[in-house]
Amino acid sequence: MSIPQVIAIDGPASSGKSTLGERLARTLGYLYLDTGVMYRAVTWVALIQLGEVHDESAVTKLAQVIRIDVRPATVSDGRKADVLVDDVDVTWEIREKIVDANVSEVSAYRGVRKEMTEQQRRIANRGKIVMVGRDIGTVVLPDADLKIYLDASVEERARRRYLEIISRGGEAELDQILSALEKRDLIDSTRALAPLKIAEDAIVIDSDPFSADEVFNEVLKLIYAHSD
Ligand code: DC
């Protein structure tokens, strides 16, 4: 009997995908890859090196030359993985507001998506992986053994994001988070390339009424129900 080896989790920003994905991977002994961090890493490097992200060809060149490593967390400061760019730890830098504000633009660039998609497929070739993103079930890994689309209302996602920032000792305004999420949802789901959408064979879970534990248990049940 074998359970799904390649698990794709997609959904909008702050729907709980990474919490779910990381916990599933840890429980199953699989590799965990949150692909959003790769687009964030490119955005962060572009902001540092170019000062902005509007030059598509310059940003694409950067995406092709930087080395992004995503490894199991080595520091227990709330991170789900270490994210390194050319050996520099950028795990928290890529979560800054300026990255949030620019990452949707960068992730709409054709050359950036091509490069990230190739890297993600190479990583998935190793097998036993939980990969999280926007286009994993639709574009990156259309043959994934199990596809989950984790949804939640924008109000609930804003509330969770707010609590997450506050619990890390940060400062946040709920209204600002809500409007930033609405803006990113719009760009992510209307862009021409690999927009956020539900794969035909994905199982949709609306997490609004559920805790993270309940969502995790539900997906674990699905995984064992999918075994052959
Ligand atoms: O999941 P996140 O918020 O960290 O993702 C950051 C951005 O990257 C988000 O605006 C959409 C984009 N993204 C994407 O286009 N494709 C993916 N597979 C993952 C993320």
C-alpha cells in the first residue's frame, strides 16, 4: 500500500497552505517546498540590487543567476524553512512589507516563472514532496498524486496574518493587511501566466470554519484514503 508521493497544495495568500504543507511533510517524512519563498527571494534580490522590480529583463536575469536554497529550518524562531540566496540567510527579509508589495509583479514575469518552474520540477523529481504555491497542481506538477486547493475568505486570511505578525512581536494594521491581500489576490488570479486557479482534479477545502489542526487531520485522512 502506498500513499501519495507528490502532494500539491495551492491557494490564495495566507490561506494556511504553508502551515499545512510543512506539518504534512514533517509527519510523512517528505521534503517540503513553499514555492512562494522562491518568488520572494527573487523580489528581495531585485530590490537590493536594482532598487525596484519594474525592469522585467533585469529581474529575469537575476532570477537566472542567483542560487536559491530552501532547507529544513535550523533556527527555531518560528520559521518553517531556511531560505538562502547565494548562501545568505534571507528567511525573514523576504517577509518584509516591501517584498509583499512587489512580489506579485515579479511573479508575473514570464522568464522568472520559467526559471522557478524548472527549478521546482527538478526538486520534485527527487519524489516524496509536499509542494505549496499557486500553480503547483495546474502547471508545475500537473501529475501530482494528490492536489489540495486550500481556500479561505479574505477577511479570515487578513485576521490570521494580523495575529501571526503580532505574535512575532511585530506591528500591523488589520485594514492595511486586508487591502494588501485583496490587491495580491487580484494580481495573482488575473495574470496571464499560471494564474491562481483550482485544478480540475483538486480537492477544495474552505478553511474558514476550521482550525489548523482540523485542516491537517482532514488532509491526513484524504492522504490515507488515496492510498492504493
Ligand atoms: O505564498 P506567498 O504569499 O509567499 O507567495 C508570494 C507570491 O508569489 C504571491 O504573490 C504569488 C507568487 N507565487 C506564484 O506566483 N506561484 C507560486 N507557485 C507561488 C507563489
